Amino acid sequence: MTSTKAKPNLLPQDLSTLNVNELNPLTPHVISRQATINIGTIGHVAHGKSTVVKAISGVLTVRFTSEFKRNITIKLGYANAKIFKCENPNCQRPGCYRSMRSNTEDEPNCEVPGCGHKMKLLRHVSFVDCPGHDVLMATMLNGAAVMDAALLLIAGNESCPQPQTSEHIAAIEIMNLKNIIILQNKIDLIKEPAAKEQHKQILKFIQGTIAEGAPIIPISAQMKYNIDVVCEYIVKKIPIPLRDFTSDPHMIVIRSFDVNKPGSKVEELKGGVAGGSILKGVLKVGDEIEVRPGVISKESDGKLKCTPIFSKIISLFAEENELQFAVPGGLIGVGTKIDPTLCRADRLVGQVLGSVGKLPSVFTSLEINFFLLRRLLGVKSQSKVRKLQKDDILMVNIGSTSTGCKVTHVKSDLAKLTLLTPVCTQVGEKIALSRRVEKNWRLIGWASITSGV
């Protein structure tokens, strides 16, 4: 149970004195309450992604019933953690680095025996825990849309690479995610020669990929062995992302839900909650907002009609920490006045939330410039990727949206797609393409949007 006494130690946020031009991802009264860097955990199924997140943040991301705490999981797990460093210059590394829960006070005492100095808050990070199962590749790509860096998990007791290890590497390559730390997990289960042999396998596997040159840290997530080293590397190896605080706010929705309990009285009803990551701009409590594409309906002539949803921000949360304003990075819960039935069971996923009249257009068909992978990843039978043809049915991932589409024209590396559901996006945005192979959607390549209708 969290004590209520620790809460006043978080720095206060005051909208009346807020100057957006002075904010950055390390501003103390921002990182006291909110994560500003998103780190994805990727890798093959059962290699220890959720266990690592729990070891660093103290939060188990695999949980279904805790939505009432305004925490957003189920499909993409997530957890926030603060990373501290002891201010005593004689405190030895890596033991001087510690990670704690998101609602920890900003200056805890160092727990190294005989030290007792205060610790300084250096980073507040948000972990996006991606599923490793091949069937959930689309979910992983939705998570990759908000990542600034990634922890790639490779289990020490299995050969490297496993199918989804290579598929996830290809996915982050598409997203141009350069900041990667490789964690060689479960080393408590193997002997030293086997660990060294696998270290060579990993180096061979990442050669020529975007992960080449990434640090490899041997860890045991279950035993919390070397987790302090991981914290040190997060601080030293992952650069502070450049953030745009002054533009109109633009947030992509990764989760949405209805927080009302069954049988609530009418006067007790709360509006729906949208959870996601702000890409640019600052959201404040009391702001008027718009959600696009909004409610999608079919008209009598068969045409699709999109009605944007207009609402107001009632509350902002980062895990258990209440906010007055929210900045880019980290995962935020936005309490609104939207009809809760529109938010129930992730119905708003893939929508874009921002200032009224300032969001990008909604498209129903796209023209793309595409690039296909040479071979299929994540399947044992390394078969070649078939070229795109007219009338192909594909799945595209745009931001946090996954939608089906039909290819209507193909000419060399250009194609025209008709989307099943309208999407709020802009020209130049990168998208991932997947095709159905052996009953599952498989990543076949990527594209950038050149124009659309």
C-alpha cells in the first residue's frame, strides 16, 4: 500500500506560472511526476521482457483488473520508473544507480551499506512492454510508434536469434530506432562458457543491423542481478530525445477505457479515459480537445462519414501521479467528458487527440512509396516476400492504428491503397506493411505516405 505522506514530496505543478518555452525533458517539476522518455522492451516470447520491467520499475505489466487505478495495460503493458544516482562521489558505480517506482519522492536516501547520502533524480522513463508472440506483431508495431529507445531481450538458455528476435529488430529498423541496449537475460540458468558462446552468437546476429555496436549486458531479471548496470546504461547511452513543447498538442491513443463501475448512478458517471503518448505540444487540464477520425458511420449511399469528437480535459494522470499539464514522452491517461461507451474496450485506439481544428487530415485512400523485405521474418521457412499485386489485401500500421487495406494500383515501388477504416495521418509518415501468411499477419516491408484522399 502506498503511503499518502510521500505525495507532497513530488514537486507541485502550477498552470498559472507555466512557461512552455522553458520546458525540457529534464525540467524538475516535469520529471518529478511524469516520464519523458519511452523505452520499449522487445524480443522473442518468454525471454523475460515483463520480468525486466518489473525488476526496474517494481510494476508488473501483466495485469487485467487494475484498470480502475487509471493504469493502462492489457495489450501493451506499461510501467514508469525513476532512475536515481547517489550524490556521494565515493559511492561506487554501478551500485550508486537505483531505479524506483514512479511515485517515489525526488530525493530518497542511498541504500548502499554505509553511504546514506541523498540520491538525485536523473531520469523518469516509461516502459512500453511489447508482446513477443508472433500473432501479436501488430500490437508490437503500435508500441514501436512511441518508442525513443529499446531494450532487446535475449534469453541466455536459448540459441540466438529466435524468430521474433529478428522480426522485432526489423520492425525497429523501420521505425529508425537507433538507441538499443541488448540484455542477455537468464544467465543464472547457464554456465560461463555457454554465456560467452552465446555472446558471440549475439554479436554475429546484430552485425549489419541497426543494433550493431549496441552494448550487451548480462543480467538475471528474476534475481535482479545487474539491474543497476541497466539503469546506468539507460542514463549514459540513451540520449535525451528532442521534444517539441511549443507546437499544437498531438497525442496518439494506444488504449482507451470506461472507468465507471457497473451499476454507477447517473450523477456519479465519469467521462471516458484515453491513454497514449504525446508526440508534440503540451496538454493542460481544462483544454478543449478534438479526437479524429472520431465516430465512423456509413451513410445511405455507402460512403463512410467521420464525425470528430469534441471534448474537454478533466484530469491528467501519469500512473498514480496527478498532473496539471502533460508533456511529450511517457504514457498519459487523459480524463475527458467523452461518452464512456465510445472509449470502452479500446475503441479509441488509433485515434489522434489534440487541439480543436489543429489535427492532420483524415484519409480513406493513400498513395505510398514502399520498400519490401527480401525474406519473411519470424517464420521457420525463410521464404521470399512476394511482390505487391493489384487486389492484394494488406494490413498497415500507421502510428497506433492497424487497419486492413486493398491494393488498387502498383507501379514499380509506388502503390495506391484503399483503407478499410479512415485514418488521421499526414504526408511523409512512415507506415509498416503486413501480409497474411500461414494464417498470421507477417511484416513484409514499410512505406512512406506520398499523398492521399
